[in-house]
Amino acid sequence: MSRCVLTLGVVMLAAITYADEPLRVIGLTCEFAVDPLGVDVAAPRLSWRLQSDRRGAKQTAYQITATDHNGAKLWDSGKLDGPSSQLIPYTGEPLRSSQGISWRVRAWDENGAASEWSKPASFTMGVLEPEDWSAKWIVAPWQTESVLVRKGFEVKPGLQRAIAHVCGLGHFEMSLNGQKSGNGLLAPGWTKYNKTCLYETHDVTPLLTEGANAIGLVLGDGMYHTERRHRFSKFQGTFGPQRAILQIELEYADGSTERVVTDDSWRVDAGPITYNDVYGGEDYDARRLPQGWDTGGFNDSDWPHAVELVRPSGELRGLTFSAPEIGAIEKMPAKQISRSSDSCSVFDFGQNASFMPRVTVSGPAGSSVRLTHAEVLDENGQIDRGTCGGNRGPAYWQYTKASDGEETWFPKFFYAGCRYLQVDQTPAAEGEALPEIVSVEGVVVHTTAPPAGAFRCSNELLNRIRTLVRWAQRSNLVSVLTDCPHREKLGWLEQYHLNGPGVRYEFDAHRLFIKGMRDMADSQTEDGLVPNIAPEYVKFDGTFRAAAEWGAAVVLVPWQHYQATGDKQLFETYYATMQRYVEYLDSKATDSIVEEGLGDWYDILPGKRPGFPHLTPPAITATAFYYEVVQTMSQIAKLIGKDDDAVRYDELAETIREAWRKKYRNNDGTYATDSQCSNAIALVMGLAEERDRDATLQALVKDVRDRGDAMTAGDVGFRYLLQAMAQGGHSDVIYDMINQTQRPGYGYQLAHGATSLTEAWDANHNSSHNHFMLGHITEWFYKDLVGIECDPEGPGYEKIVIRPTPVSDLKWAEASHNSVRGPIDVRWEKDGDAFKLAVTIPANTTATVYVPASDDQTVTESGKPITQAVGATALGREEGRAVFRIESGKYAFYVE
């Protein structure tokens, strides 16, 4: 089963009993990670969840204790009053680099009863101070495709603990005594390498033995170094030669310590990887692998010495600024679908995903297989690489055999989005036997961030749409949020905020967004511009570098992060970065109008090829996002106590809004070009005048209906179209718009064979077939259709809003979201005028529940009048809904 499938645990719509279940402390995390290694801040923040089926269960006090890895006491907080359970700073004895910490929590409930202590959790420190590094950056004395780097060393008797801190650029894999350390792939995460380099921390104790040992690193290029030559590449760029830094801390039972560090005593070899490029592919000649090179006793005397690197690199940072590691998530066997010759076949995985292939081959030594990836086939059943950038050169994996026996190979440094592989077999020499393909499987690779959501409903097309979007999300969540996993792999920033809420419903992706903020700050220019991509590896021309709709992410992402987690740290860390971006936008505005934008990118108009906007020009959207950025900055400033800034940003926002209205308000109460995007952003951002809101909304509805329930909005506008419709009470229009297959859209893509969301609504073969940029519908599924939303009055789901929206012929819908405070489960069913709503919210939270019910309908809870319901309070009626406040626990509302 995929590690990205979350079982949906909804409350059954039946009578609920109330057990006197004690409060339990579970789900301990440090800096949003479970038992993390490499925490590189002096006061890590600790969080936990509370579990109880008892209604109204909450925390009134807590206590934390912590010890080091030798059992020495570091911290006892004592009993601290309050409900806080998220992001509690460590305040015990000062922590040191490489230290291991075990910690636990207990809580007191609303009756003053103490819980049992939680199960212990742990975190291991990274390198806290630059002077704690005694290792040196090293490089090979020559430039090559890949490098093997090794060092033999002795381990004394009585080893208790061995912690390694390691970075290899662009990518590395580390092994000790012939065994790979960890399960991660494509490490470390991509960064702006001249500003930040990420290191990993591994506990390598189990991999070491008394006596002779060896450590090996394999280095590859990644985004650190790209070049075209004879293969496809999106751009050319380099941060220098491949390099590595490593430090192992050895601790012994007698209290002594040793270090193994990179320096010029290490040895290097070119190794078996003869080509690797993040875009062009990876070639591996197994004949060139020195057997046993990463084991103790290997004779490396003929290997040249490494060279210490004098030129400085970016700042070394650990887990706190890193995304979750990339891993092998699941395997898919490939099915051969055609054989165009004795030496060429096409294999189909049945799913477009981010793959690294595992191939098993038999046949003569020196023979090779080449695997070329593609998303689609042409009319003859052969691969069509047009959607992968194939017109700019080939890209593939290639393996050359070392022996005459059966061999299995899995690449190290190249992954690609694809569904199909063309496999070409080549003999060692002309006229000799071909290698034979024993098996080909696709290994799906992407972030190991845990799944956090599940959604189902009675309409199978909607379920398939959610899956279509989710595959595109999965394929593009690596160490950045990429646009596509094949031809670009770049972090286009509009996806961070426009799709941020949808991604957060589906994945525990908080660390991905935290890292993204560092990437944006590192990529910011001296004049304050936040470029369209971060990390910025290539400077595109004009607004492809400077679109306000893209750069707005630097302000909107930390705001969304705060709403989802309650974490204000991004505000404080990057406030100056955000201010500089506002100043940049100010400098580009003429009479408060910003022209630098891309408009409603990839909107759709019949007969027009998608790409540049057809209906909503750049100044409309760029200025709107200028307004939203400044308005959000005002709210951020208030939250962190910068009241003067808040007033200034409030005044600036109002000036921008008046300028936008003056330029774009139409006499009939619509805005700008009267497009779906223009009117939707006017409504959702609050740009529309109050007197116009009804007219604007009705114009929006009419436009969709007049087009046969079709959207025209694209990358920038579609999220706002959905939100405007939902907020205006027209989710029925959204349902009709997506519940069809005849016009370009989600269903249309499925009807035309797409298995992941495509870049263009019409799934044409000039655009990518694995993009999540139009995947905004996920947010609607969770937030509006099922009705799970964080209450802005209680960020981090301390307070929750449950507001389901039954539509049309949909009989039921259910969703679960595993929030920072625990799982929220909602299911609704309707049968004629009867309506049933089951809700579960975590301990230590409250929710406002909006139950669809007319004024003459009676609402009961678990078969009882609301006045008799435990933990539920009626708040009145509001626009066709009965409103209740509930405390933590399970509830079942019935409307008759």
C-alpha cells in the first residue's frame, strides 16, 4: 500500500456513548518533526497532541522533562498552567552539538487529573555553532561526472554512539562498511547554494564495528551543476565543483571522544557514474565500480588525495531549515505494451508519477540498456517526449553490465515524471548478443512528509478528480514545490500560496513551506525583488522573473503557515525580507498600479492556445496581489507588535484599493475585463465596493453558466473563482462546473486518459501532463464541500469551523484532516429533507458547527434535543444553518 494513503476514520452516524476516558499525550514532535536528527537551534520547539474520546476533554496544565543520551537530567519544567501544547520552547540546560535528548510530557485535564506520562520522544542536535565544525570542504583534484570519496578509520573498543553530520553537493549518498546510511534519496535538499547548504545528521552507530572501518560518499550534480552538452537541460549553471564535508563524532564508554573529518587525507575516484544531470539523466557503467571501495581494508593507495576547498560555501544549516527527506514511496511494476524491434520496447507503469526505475538485466558484460521516459504516446504507440521538453535534447537512464550474470540497478541522482519508458538494448559490440530485460519497475519518489488528509464522496468522478490532483501534488513535492517533475523541476512560487492550502490539507508539509521561505529570502535581490522561482538558479527575462502574483508568496506563505499551525516564527525571522519586497513593489507602482505580472496565466479560451493570459491582463492581477500583500503585512505587523507599521500598511492598502477600483471598476458593478478571474479576485480580496458585490457575484455566476458550466480562469484566477463561488453560496455552480467531462477541465482530462493533473485544462500535448498548479479544487473539497476549516480566531486549529455544503445530487461526503492538534473527521449524508452530520474534533479544541437546516426544521444531537446534549451549545440560526459551539469529542447532528 502507498505510504501516501490515509485511512479515513469518520464518525459513524449512530448514537454516541460517552466513556470516561482519561486524557492521553501522544504525537510528540520537535520543530514539526518526529524524533528528528540535526536540530540546529539552541531552543527547539516542542509540540504534542492530546487524545480522549470524552467530550470537552482539554488540557489545563502540562509538565515536560528531558534527559540527555546518557540519562543526565536537562530539564524539568514543573507543572505549568495553561492549554498550550504547540511549539513550546525548550528552556532547560544549554544544549550542545550532536547531543541526544529524550523528552516526555504529561498533562492535567479539566478536572485537575494528571495523565500518564507520554511515551518518550527524542531529538538529536546538529551543529550549533560554526566553530563546532572541524571538518573541511573537500573536492576532487579534477572535474568529473561523479566522484567517489572515501576514508578508512579505526574504531576503538567500547563505542557507545556515533553521530555523522554530512553534506555533499549537489547530491550525495553515504555508506559505511558497504551499507547505505539512511533511506533518503537525492540528499541534501536543493538550495541557493552560495547562501545556504543543508547538511544531514545520521546516527551511524549500528553501521560501525570495532577495528577497521570505512566511509564512502558518492557525489552527483543535482541543481548544483547543470549543463546541456548532448542532453536535455532547462538551463546551464554551476556553483562550482562537487564537494563534500563530513564530521563523525565517536563517543566511547570510557568517556573519550574522537572525530573523523573530511580533509586532504581522503581519497577520491571517478567511479561508475559516467553522466548525471538533474535534467539530462544518469549513465552507470558497472564495470567501473571498485568492488569493496567503501569497506575497511580496501587498498586505496592508487587513488588520488582530495583537495581542501579554500573558496567558501553557503551557510551550513541542518534540519530546522530542511524539508523532509525524499524517499522511495511505492513500487509499480511495468507492463510491456509494444515491441517495435528486437532491441526496443515500450513499458507502461499505468500512472504518471515521479519515478526512478529499478531494472534487472541479464546478458553479456558490456551490453547496456537505455531507459527513456515520456508522459504520453503518439498515434503509433511510441513515446512522445514533447511534454517533457524532448525537442531540446534527449534525457534517459543508461546501465552498462559488469558481468555475464543477472544484475539489478537503481539510479542515485536522476528522477523524472513519466508514465512510459522506452527501453533500448545495445550489445557490447556489433553482432554480439543483446542484454535481456528481466524486469522493470518504477519506484515512486517524493517527499516523505506524511499524508494528512483523506476525502471521499458519493460521486466517483469527484473522487477520481481528487486522486488526479493528488498524484500531481505527490510528484512535485520534493525538497521544493516544483512545477513539474520532468522538464523544469523549478520552484515557481505562485504554487506555494495559491495551492498552499490544498497541499496542507493533504500533507503534513509545514517543513516544506518553512524551507521555502529560506529559499525565497536567499533568492531575494538587493532591490527587494523576490523572483518567480526560488531557489533561483536561472534568471528569466522580464516578468518571468518579476511577476507580483508569484513574488507575493513571500508574504502570503508565512500567513497561511500561521493559520495552519499557529506558528509566528516566520513573521519574526523574515519580517525584513517581507518589508523589502513591499518596498520593491512600491518602487514599481505608478499611481499605485503595478504592471509587472503574468496575469491569469494558462487561462482558457476556445480556439486559443493556453499560456499567456487571454482574458485577464497582468496589471489587473499584479496590482490586486500588491494590495493583498500590503493588507496581509498590516495583519502580520499587528501580530508581532509593530503597530506603527500596521497603521502605515493599512493606509497604503487602502490607497492601492482605491487606485484599483478607479482604474478597473465598470459602471455595471463588474470589474476590469469582466472575466472570471477579474471579478473573483475583486470579491475574495475585498477589492470590490460593497455596493457592487451582488452584481459582481451574479456576473460571475452568469459567465460560468453561459459557457455551459465551464471555467475560463487559469493558474492565478481559478482558486479565487472557487472561493468567490463558495463564499457567495454558489457551490452548486462549482459542482456543475467540475461534474462533467465534455469541456476542458478535470473530468475532461480524465476522459482523455490523464492520470495526473495536466498543466493545461485541455490536456494538450504541448504542455506538461504532471502539474498541480490548477489543483485548487482540493481546497474546496475539504474546506467547502465537507466543511473543515481553521477558525482565524484560533490559528493552528485551536478553534475549528465545520461548515459543510451539500450540493445537487451528491448523497454524502466525508473527509479527515490530521491537523497539528490531531485528526478532524467530518461526514455528512442527505436523504430528501433529512440531513445527518457526524463530527469529531481533537481534545483541547473547540469548533463552531454550521448545520444546514431551515428555520422550521428540528436539529438534534445523538438523538437528543440540543439542550440535553453534552458539550454542545446552540448559538442560533444564520442564513439557512443552525449554529452550534462544540467542545472536543464526537458528535452526530440530525436534521428532520
